[in-house]
Amino acid sequence: MTIKHMLVPLSSDVDTLSALGAGFVLARQFNAHLDATFYKHPLGDPVALESVGDISVDAIREGAKREDDQALAAQGLFKAGLEQRMIAQHDAPLPATTPSAAWHVVPEVPFQGVARQGGAFDLIVVGRSKNNPARAPQDIIEAALFRTGRPVLVAPPDPPDTIGSTVLVAWNRSAQSVRAILAASPFLERAQKVVVFSVATGAKQGPPAEEIGRHLDWHKIKNEVVEIPPDYRSVGEQVLDEAEARGADLVVMGAYSHSRLRELLLGGVTKHVLENAALPVLMMR
């Protein structure tokens, strides 16, 4: 199955340019449709709010006004992006296969909205902030990864020109990595170059990188297998260093093969890549 239907969740915590930039690139690349959806925290029942107290009500209303302004600004960027990239705006499939997009505003807590809606899309595209690249919308990413069953593409702060010309598959022998490779099939089949990269830590017991390369051979996906020993760098650093050295414009990897708590306390590959990647990363849990 190819990519034809994408969710681009937006909120006050998501970098709009990053997310829409990657989404528009993919829409043109796959002649796909993207739903740009701005999730606004619901204000709630006005009568119930009055009982909270004047200060709390004022603060809530001020926050809601700020979100309204952010939604309008994001919609302006959306419309400008459509015009710049000559992408049609409509919300129903057309007989002709052309890229398209639609704009929605949904009154729902962002991560809850993504968890509820994300399963109805081929791909979920989330952006990282340019002002603070290490700050990813973690709750949205985790909701997408753990609660939708869909792949997630985390876009870098600077919107890319291409996604998937050179793909680095970060293989770690986990079931999550297997699912990531399957989800990345539309990219792997189109890629000019595919590198299966592995750090030989011996931590997991799945198939080695050579067998994954052979598996891709059967699917007519030409690839190069690279396996290196651990060194002074973390595995996350090794993955991103190799991606940069290869000129990759997409990393494919399994997410959270360790528990989220372990990653939070001790760090991990997923955490490092989410905070530091300068290129798009396709993740699957």
C-alpha cells in the first residue's frame, strides 16, 4: 500500500512550518491528500467555568484567545503553502490522482485528538520547533506511536526539499524495527539509495542486518548493509552521524524498543534522535 492519506496534527506545541513543509513535500511526492488539523484545547462549559473563580476563568479565556490566534496564523501558512506548491484544497477524493489538502480545526486536547483520529490515516506527520529543536511535541508523538498503529514521520525544524531519496534504515533487531521497515515500504521502493545500518551491540536477538538486506533484495530494493561496533558515542549519535555521512534525507527506525520510562530516566536511541535529528525520521512502534 502506498501513502495516499496523511494527518498533519497542529497545535500550540507543534511547529507549523516544519509539519506542513514535510507534509506538502510528501503530498506532491505520492500524489497524496493531507488533512492539516489544528487541535485547540476545549474551553469547556461557560457556566462551570464561572465557578472556578475570576482569575482562573480569565487565564483560561486568555489561553483560548491565544490558541485562536495561533490557529489563524497556522491557517495562513497552510494557504500560502498550497499556493506556493500548487496543491488543490478540497476534502473528498477526486477521479484524478493529484496532491490535495484540507484544513480543519478540532476542539480537543491535541494528543487525544491524534489518538482518536490517527488510525484512519496512512501516515502521521509531526513537526519539531525551530526555536527549540530539542523540544518535540512528545505527547502527540507518543499518542501517534502507541495508540494509532500508524507510522509517524517526525519532521526536522527546517522543512526538507526531499524525503526518501537516500534512506538509512537504523536496524536494531527489534520487532519495532521490523514494523518500521514494513511501514517505510513506499519510501524504500522509490529510494535511489538504501543503507541498512546496524550497531553490533548484541542487545537483541532478532535477525542480523545482512538478513534484512537480503530480505529487501527479494523485494527488488537495492541496498547496502553497514554494521559497525559500538564506540564512545551513543547508538543514537552513531545513527545520526551515519545518516549525515551518507547524505540521507530519511531515517527509518523502530521507536521505544525499551520502555518509555527507561528512555526518560536513562536516555535512549529514540529520545536522542527525536531531540537531535536534522532530517525526517520515520518511526513505528
